[in-house]
Amino acid sequence: MPESSARARPAHQLARLLVGIVLLGYPVLIYLLHGHVDPAQWLAGLLAVLGLRALVSAWVLRRRVGWQVTLATVLFAGAAVVLLAFHDVRMHWLRFYPMLFDLAVAGAFLGSLTGRQSLVERFARAMRHDLPPEGVVYTRRVTWAWGILMIAVATASLYTAVDATLQQWSLFNGLLVYVVIGAAFAVEYAVRRHMRRRWRRHERLA
């Protein structure tokens, strides 16, 4: 590996981590800084961070670089327009971002089912290449489960955006969502270990 690439890897990871923390912690930041940052600044900041995420993706993944740079440029330009000319931003508009994010994740899972490999299968093959046929079926089922879970989370997030206090919205979207997702990961991991043992038994008996 070239020395420059080795030095760049920690920078890649740090950049992705920082952007991810800001995007995932967005509801908590809004709650903590409510009254100190106006809605237009929040919207412009969100657009800028999304633009930064596109640049980080181009830098780290080195795929679709032109598209990512174009997207980042549009988002940065949108942030500038909001700051300079679009001051009539309502705070409740910003509450819909977590729902849109959840729907995008659900779309990524469910949309991958129309392709040759589901999203979970791609993750599984990245970790182990000897995925048995039963494992392929299992990963499709898990992909369905994650897609449905994220739609349910998006529905609950929509409710908090429309009919909940700012504190309740921030608590759900900034904390409880991650508890639910963490619990789902734990349950899926336990089921996966059980399924692997069963697949191994079948292989020994075959």
C-alpha cells in the first residue's frame, strides 16, 4: 500500500465519523441550541453538512466522484441561498429530516431486493465469501425486515414531527430510534448465529 494512502486512511475514517455524528445527532443539536440558532441557519447548516458528506463519500469511496462533487456543489449553493435570501424558514419544517432519512434507508434496503443481490447479502459477502444458498435466502428476509422496520420508524418520526413537543421529537429521533435499531441489530445477530449453526449441521449431514 502506498505510504500516502496509508496516511489518508485515518483521515478518511475521521471525516466520515464526524459527518455521521453531526447528521445522526441533528435532533439533539436542535433541542440543545433551540433559541440560539434561527431556523434558516439550521437549514443552511444541514444542507452544508449533507454537501460535506457527499464530498467525503467522493474522497473515501472514489466512486461516482463527479456526481458526488456536483451534488455537494448544489447543496452548498442551496445553503448559501437559504442564508442570503430565504429567511422565512419554519422550525417545524426541520423536524421532517429524520423521517426523510429513515425513508431513504428503507428505500435502500427494499430497492436492493429488485437487484441481483440484496443489500444485506452484499454486507454478508463483504465479511464472508462462502455464503450458502440458505444464507442468501436469509439475507433477503433480513433485508425485508430492515426495510419494514425503517418504514415503521419513519412513521413514528412523522408523528413526532407533526404532533409532539420539540423535546419529545428530539428524544425519539435523537435517542430512542438508535435504541430500537441497536436492539434490532442484537436480535438479528443472535438469530444469525443460530442459523449459521443450523447450516453447519446440515453441511455435515449432507
